[in-house]
Amino acid sequence: MRGQDIYRLIGRRLRLRRRLLDMTQGQVAAQCGLTFQQIQKYEAGITAMPLARLVALAEVLGTPIEVLVQGLCCDDVSTDEPRDSRQTLSVARELVA
């Protein structure tokens, strides 16, 4: 999996979790000491995210970091159409929990 694909996948998971919590990008940004524009870039997968920032975002969103990065080591993971629906379902359940 290419770096940009990883950023997009993590960004989509962050966005999903934020929306499930009914939080704005501004609210998340304020709790992390960032701008909402930076959160937009992370969610879109435009900007690489330092590990410490990912940890902070996971804490703010109340989700284990493992959920955000699950499956990223697999070569067959696609950001467009996940090939393993069980893994996708597992991640979705964790994000909703």
C-alpha cells in the first residue's frame, strides 16, 4: 500500500468517527491544538500525519488507535474497494462503538 493510500484510509476513518460523534472539524481541531484546515487535510489524506498527532486524534475521538490503522500492513487493502469485507465490517463496528 502506498503512503498516500494509507493517509486517505486513515483520514476516512477519522472523518467517520468524528461524524458519528457529531463533532465539527473545528471542535476536533480545538481539542488537538490545530486548525480546522489541518483536520480537513488529514481527513482528505492530503497531509502526512505524525504518529503523535494520530494518537492525539484517536484520544479526542475516543477510539483506539488500533482501529484507525487496522489492516494497513496488508498489500491487498484498497482504499476504494476493500477486498476483505470481514475486516471492513470489523473496522466499522469498532468506529461505531
